[in-house]
Amino acid sequence: MPFTRISLLAGKSAGYLAAISDSLDRALVDTFEVPEKDRFVAIHQHGPGELVFDRTYRGGPRSDDYVFFHITTGRARSEETKARFYRRLVENLAVSPGIRPEDVMVALVNSALEDWSFASGVSAAAPTDEAGR
């Protein structure tokens, strides 16, 4: 049940944005123990001066195609699982939409189940019935 905020400079096409979201989803499903159809993403495109990033800090050089993924998860993953996810994400993004690995930054934040409500004001930690409600 990760929720991802993706930040990048404005001006990319809807197809480019969809390719980013699709590449992220595939990496989450393939390596991060996320089920199919568990997809929650908000894409934020920023105008000039609204997305500030160091072009060389711990990587780079970063270009104007820089993309930041801020992923909030409902449970912690192992260091190995995170490393596999990071690698798969940049591999997927390199294929589609063609983002260089140097332009990809990821921050993972863990939260507890009681920190979520998926609908109707009910805590995700509350017991569910057989239908999952």
C-alpha cells in the first residue's frame, strides 16, 4: 500500500508521466512485495524555481530530467529488498520513458498501519470482515 509522490520539472507529456508511473508500479510489484492493483501515486510538476535540487550531491550529474520519488510505505522492508527496488526502478525508468539513473532520487518513509485510513474514516488497523471491509 505505498503512496508515492513524484516530483519533476513541468512540461512532460501525459505519456511520459504514465511511463514513469508504470515503471514505478512494475518495480514495486516485482521487488517490493506490493500486490497488483495497489497503485497510489500523485505526480507534481513544478515550474521554474519550484524544484530545487543539487546537481551533484551523492550522485549525478543531474539534469533537468531529475525525478524525485517520495514513497510512504505501510511497513518496513529489508535492506536487500530496498536495494533490489532501487535498482529495478532505475532500470525500468531507463527503458521507459528513458530517464538516466543519475536523475532518479528516492526517499522511503515507513509508517504503521494505524497511520492509514483507506476509506470511510476507518483505521486500516481496524479488524475487517471476510470481504476485506
